[in-house]
Amino acid sequence: MTPAQSSSDRIVLGLPSKGRLMDSARAWFADRGLNVVRSDSDREYAGRIEGIEGVDLALLSAGEIPRELAAGRIHLGVTGEDMVREKIPDADAAVRLLTPMGFGHADLILAVPDAWADVETMDDLDAVAGRLRAQLGRPLRIATKYHLLVRRFLRANGVADCLLVDSQGATEGVVRQGTAEAIADITSSGATLTANRLRPLVDGVILRSQAQLCLSLTAPKASAQVKTLDALASRLDVPALASVAQPQ
Amino acid sequence: MSASRAYLPGGRIGDGLDRLAAEVARIEALFADAGAQAVEPATLQPSAELLTLYGEDIRARAFVTQDPVDGELMLRPDFTVPVLRLHLQGGVSPARYRYAGPVWRRQEPGSTRPTEYLQAGVEILGDPDAVAADAEVFALIRDALGEAATVAEPRTGDLAIIFAAIAGLAAPERWKQALRRHVWRPAKFRRVLEAFGERPAPSPARAALIKAVEQGEDALRAHVRALGPLHGARSFEDVLARARELAADARIVLPKAQIDWLEAVLAVAGPSAQALDALRALDEGGALSPALDRFARRLEALEARGVDAAALPFDASFGRGLEYYDGFTFEFAAPRSSSRLPLPPLGGGGRYDALTQRLGHAALPAVGGIVRPEAMIAATGPAGGAA
């Protein structure tokens, strides 16, 4: 359920409901003359957008926005590219990334213990996974919450004998706890990695992500809605929006 | 379209289902006549062994579910491993098994492949005459195809020749081991092979590690220990051991002629008789001879079963997409048609002698094959008029 259900002539813009991502998104739209106004109580996930007609606002958790875009329940959304590519298996068929927004920078990287003096590359990681399999009869464990992206990356690099173990938070700590040998996680500065004596592999960048303005390719596009998307394209100076917002 | 099934509109009720059921019964009777007993593995299989065999990739290909008691389970993505497990739990070798039922595969978004389809198959376990068993399974699958055999296009390969070629390289055993591990990942295999040849200078970190090895045991231990603590399953000693191997590897190069030779072996393709000649011509050192002798005897055994063996298409790299095969491999490709979606191979199979060892048991000669009854019917005509 989307908080704001659009009628057939309006479009819905989904924004992150809290945190730095929300503040940055609000500022980004404000710079372009559109003001996101929250309801009286900051706790309510409701608000409206001022400065343009025909746009409803949906405040959602950043992790829900990809799914709402893919399902066509919102037309536009702001979320990290990492979220889009992790949560939508066939992202390019469901969502168009219109423009990077210059905030929410985060790289999804694969990191190993500093003490693995012999491991610098994905090929090294694969070789070590083969040794673990041969010596201990078990795979090398990689802790992550980005299962889809990491699995695809491992496959593309021909890495075998790895097992993904789920870690939904404090992933950098799991190697110290002994529940995984390596991690794949978001890093912005690298400071947490260093503090945990982990080091990214030189070719272990899985995705360089930042916040993106995203267009749903599945949301309904009646003529009034296309007109609004066109108006937004020029207000936001995102030409890609005008060229893809064709009626169905 | 709830009445439709893999490749067959209307295959779940009425005439369409009757035709499919009759076809499956015909195939099962054929396998029974060959002495195979029925076996029926559970639909839900424990994940652990499938993960051990296939690695993380299987999670992308199989439907995974959770049970509070049994842990992670998978809808069986094929029959071979579950049948082998049943045999290892109490079967007596030699044995022959047959089975028929659905398997389930997750597909990439946008794929037209079905998530559920039927397989009917046969496995011959513990037969010491590998050449005869290979030919028998090939002929059984051809016969199981029935009418579809007339339109299917056979392809064959033999991974034993690749393993023999790897064994014949003038390279350290650990290099051969690295190549064997990636036979089923051709792109990675090539990268591993080329990394053994002429290569760029090592990175500064790698150069420092090699220098520490050359300075002696104490220097190496100090070098690694200075980097930080070690956690997880990997030991300090293993880091040192691989560092020593890397230092040794840095001093040797696999000659380009050896790399070219292996790639030439992998590239051999053509009618079997010509492919055999081409491989014989490449086998100056004799490393391939035992594998090629088996290839030659298998062609004779196939000929005896009414196969035009000399003309049978052979590709030395065929079967490298099918992890766990390690000998003869074959498939019967569906004819291409513009009027319907592409069909998968109508049948196929191969030898997997090493699989029981990977499951922690003694080696057991094993060869098997399957047909896809729904695809067979789709390839030979309309589905009983139910479409």
C-alpha cells in the first residue's frame, strides 16, 4: 500500500521518509524550486510538494522505494542505485535511472582481512576459496545484505566455492566474530573497514552507488500524467525524463 | 493459462495430459526393460549437499525455502544428485535407476524458460565397463526420444580429454589443480591458464610479499603478522603457505607453446571420426592416448548400437557448462523453429565418476541421462489438439 494513491491524472513522487537521504533529497528539489512540506507532526509519513501541480508525495523508507517503482505504484522515486539493483532483479526493465543526484555516495565493495597478505584481487579470493574447500571441505563465507549484486559479481568474476551469509547490520564486525571470512558491504569513507582490519580488493568494487532520481517504467502514464512529467523534466532540468515519459 | 505447462499449452488436463502421460509411461517402460529400477527422490532436498556441489550459484537457480527443523531446503533442481544420495544411503552397486517427475529451476527475469518441467531419466552406477555404459545410455536416451529423435540434433563431448590434457601440461601440480577446478567456467579457465604464461610485473604489495618469502621464514612471519590479526576459518599457516607458492610461481612461466596446445585441444570440433584424428595429431607427447583410446572404443560401441558414430558431432569443449560431468557428455538439441519459443535440449546426459567423491564417498563409475517429455512433444507437433 502506498500512503498516497494517485488518481489517474496525477503522478506520485516517492521520497525517503527520514534521515540524511531525505534531507538531501528535500534540498535537491528545493534548489529546483519545489518544496517538500511535511505534515504538522514530523512523525507522520505524509506531506505534499509545493511549486508544481499534479504531483502527490509519498514518504517511504528508502528500501521500499525500488519495489514501489517496480510495481508502478509510484512514478518517480529517490533512492540509492544499490537499492534499485539489489531489490529489483531485472532493474533495467522496470526502472530508468534518470540522473545521479550528487549525494548518498556509497560504494559496494568486497573486503578481506588485512592479514591476508596474499590476497589483492578477486582471482586471489577465488584461489583462497578453493584452498578452504580442499582443506576444510567448506566454502569461503562472505557476509552481506546485497545477495543479488554480490552473487552476480562473483559469477561474473568466475569465483567459485563461496557462500553468502546474511548480515543485515554491523557487517564489518562479522569477520572478527569468526562467522565469515570476507564481507561485501557499502562503504563511504573506508574508516569502518580500517577499524575492523579489513581491506577492499583492488578489483572488488561491485557498484559505485549514489542517490538517483528514478522513473518507473511500469506506472500508468495517462496524457495528464505525461504532461506533468514533461513539466517536471524542465523544472528539474532532467531532459531524460521528458524523452522517456511517453504515453503507453 | 493455468492448464498450460512447460512448452505445452493445455498439458495439464484432458487429451494434452493423456498424451504426455502416455509418453512418460513409454519412456519408463523403455528404461525398465534396460533393467533400471524405479526411484523417487523427495521433492524437497536439503540445501547443504547441493551447495557443496554447486556453490553459491545454486541459490540463484533453485527455489529455496526454510523449515524450522530441517533448515534450508531446495525444490530439487535435478534428479542426479538426489538419486545418487539415495543410492549411497543403502543401494548396492552396481545399480540402475529410472525416474520421472518435475524439477524446478528459478529463471532470470524476462526468461522464457519454465520454472517447472518434467524430466525422465536413467542412471547406471558402478558398471566397470565405462565405454559400454556410455554407449548404452546414449542409445537409451535416443530411444526415449521416440519420434523426437528424428528431429533432434545430437552433440557430444568428453571432459576426460580435457582432464588428460591438463595432466599432460609441464606445470606444477597446483597449477593443474587450479585449472581442473575451473573446467566448468571456461572464461575463468582461460584467465587462469593465461596467468601462468608471460605476465606483467607483480604489484608492489605482491613484490613485498615475495621479497619477504625470499628473506626467509622469520621475515615472512613478521611481514604477515604486522598486517593484523586473523579471524575466520583461514589459518595463519595457510597465508604463509600460499605466499610461498606465489613466490615459487613467480619464478616459473608456462611456455606459450603449452598454452596454445591446451587451447588447440579445447578447440577441436567436428564429426567424431575427424575430431579423433585431429586430437591424435595433437597428442605428440601421448598424454591424451588413454582418453583417446576410450573415445575410439566408445565410437565402436555406439556404432554397434546403430549410431552413425563417425559422423556424430563432437566438440572437445562441449559439456563445460554442466558442472559435475567429467567424461563423455551428450545432448540432443531441439530443432530451431520460427513458429514457437526456443526449446531446451530434448535430452542429454553424461559421465560423472567423481561426483560420489565430492559427496564424501568412495569413487563410483556413473553415467546417466534424461529426456524432457514436454519439450519432446512440443518439438514434434501440437499438444494433442488442446492448444
